Amino acid sequence: DWAHRSKIKSPVDLVVGTINALVGMGGGKPSVEAALKQLTSMGHAIMMPPNVKGWDGEEAWINANTLFVRYNFASSIVQQRRGDFTRAGDLKTFLEKRECTSAEKILDYFATLFLDGSVPAATREKLLAFMNTTKDKATPFVFNANSVQSKVRELLHLLMSTPEYQLS
């Protein structure tokens, strides 16, 4: 328990772990080139360490620049941008098959997938409020193609942008 989330994920841990978590999600498959590009932009050029010792790791993986690169990676992978994916996924069907059609069930499913289900209560409250808000007005989440494309994908981005997700 004391070691849980005590180490900063290396770019490889972050990118490969995220791809492994999401690859089955509706059939989406990121391209290898896009993954390598993300790793390089995070300072981890595969097979090209900065010196014979390798990479410093830990705190060296996080700085103002690489943190934004990590957030942008999260956005890119959940939005499944055309050039980054060899095949886009069908998130709506994926969620329907798992009977995740409410804001709470969707949040619980992805919190379990990304954060072992342990989301701080205040964060959970804010994420549910996000799911149940439209144009600054409290409105219950409605499961449809538009809400999956906007709200659910943005929820995934928010979960992957939490400090907890940056740690292993």
C-alpha cells in the first residue's frame, strides 16, 4: 500500500499503459508512429538514450513542458484523431455492451480501468458534475452518440490528466 502511486510513470509506462487500456475500447488502434512521436516529445526517444546511463527518470519525466505533452497525448488518444489511429473505435457500442449508459456507471468503469477505482471523493464529485452539466447548466447526462463523442471522451481526458494517473 505504501508504494502505490509513489513513482512517476515514465513516458513508455504512460503511453504503452494507456494504449493497452484503451486498445480494446471499441476497436481503436493507435499507430506505432504516433506512439513513438508521443514518446519522443515526452523526452523518451526509444533506443536513443541521452547517455550510456540511460534516462534519469522519476522527477525528470515531469516538467512544465512534458506535463502539457502528457495532457495533449491524453486528449489525442481519447479523441482518436485521424492521423494517430490506424483504426478508430466505436466507444458508444463499447459502453452499451457493458451497460454503462449513465454518468455514474461510465465514471466508475473508467475510474476502475485507469485509477484502480480509487478516485478522491472531491474529484469524483467534480467529474460527475462535469458529466451532468451542459452549457453551464445542470442537466442530467443523456447517453447518445453526441454525448459519447463530447462528454465521455472529455471525461477520459480529464481522468488521464489527474495527478493520480501520472503515477504508478
